[in-house]
Amino acid sequence: MRNEEVFSVRGDAELIARAGHLFESARTEFLCAARDLQTWSQPGARSAVRDRMRAADPAGFTPRKLLSPVALADEEARAHLRLVRSRGALVRISRSPLPHETILIDRRVMILAGRQTPTGRDFTVTTSQILVDGVHSLFRAIWDAAVDLERYLRSDVPHLDADGRMILKALASGLTDESAAKRLGVSLRTYRRRVAELMAELEADSRFQAGLRAGELGLPRWNDGDRDPLGGLPD
């Protein structure tokens, strides 16, 4: 990259082949902003990045990961981020719009990931100091306003009682309101009122948003001890 200021590649494999050494070169700072955890679609690419990062000096800096709430959509993702934190990285959650993924290395290299396509993502790699400094400033501003992972998971999470979880389960089932109300043993009017209350609790404008919001917050949709609204008591 000595004579290249900007270049683009298609797909994980080509990125690792042409720019994988940059991950290994990190010495003072590694910043990552992303909407979710799916940028590296191929397991081989993820392994390659991890191997490159292990070769970097772990005592020289603390990696920082800035993610949107969508990254907390399932328990596996939350567990992964907790593992990342346990290994020394700082993780914060921001409600500000974030790119598919942006990586900044030592304030001298930036890697931008595009939208997923059937042939893979497009990645742009640049050493332009003007571009790197500009995005770095934006990252730090959003980072300063973001919330630590554990604090985000603990705060602003509505407490849903058994009825609330039952409503979420019913909504996720795809049943009509009439069928869901019958399964739950309530009137149609009562069921719709409870759905409206749940949407208000989750600050959602639609039922679809309610499901997304529940996923963002990591809310449990079902507890083993609860009565199953779709079929009586749990086994």
C-alpha cells in the first residue's frame, strides 16, 4: 500500500489477501463502528482477521467497538460481545445511524465495508489522511455519546411480566388477532388492548417495530416456566 492512497476490493477473501496485513500492523489504536456483527460473512475471513489481530501488540492499545442496537438482536450476539469485552476491548452501543462497518487502524488506515451483495461486499481501503482524520473525529464524537454495553443492557429495558411475554410470543407466531386471542383465552378487544400497551411499553409505532425493539433490548420472549400461549403448559 505504499503507493496506494485508495483502492477497492470485492469480497472477504480479496480484502484479506490485499489488506489483511493491516490488521497485524495495528499498534496504537483499533476502532470499529458497525451496524451488526455480520460484516465478515465467511468464517475463514473472520478467522484470518482474528489471527492477524493476535499478531498485533495487545499491550499497546485497547480495541474499541461501536455498534447499533441491532447488534444485540439475539443472545448469541450478546454473548459474543461480552466475550469481546472480557478479552479487553471496549464496547459501546449507539442509536446514531452507523455504516455497515468502518475500521480505523492507528489513525493512518481506514477500511469501509459496503452493503452485502450476492458476490460479497465491496470494501474500500484508504490511507488518505484527510479522510481518515475526518472519520476518526466522527467516530470519537459518536463514541463519547454512546453507552457502555453492560449499562445499555441494564438500562432502559422495560420489565415485561408473564402476560407481556405471552403477547410477544403470540405476535411472533404469525397468528391472526382472533386466533391469538382465542389461544390466550381472552377477548379480541382485550388482546388488542394488551398489544397496544406492549407497543407503548416498547416505544414502538408498529407490531413489527415491537419485535425489533424487543430484539434490540435483549428481552426474553419466553420463560420455561410460563404457560405457552400456543399450546398449554410447557413440557
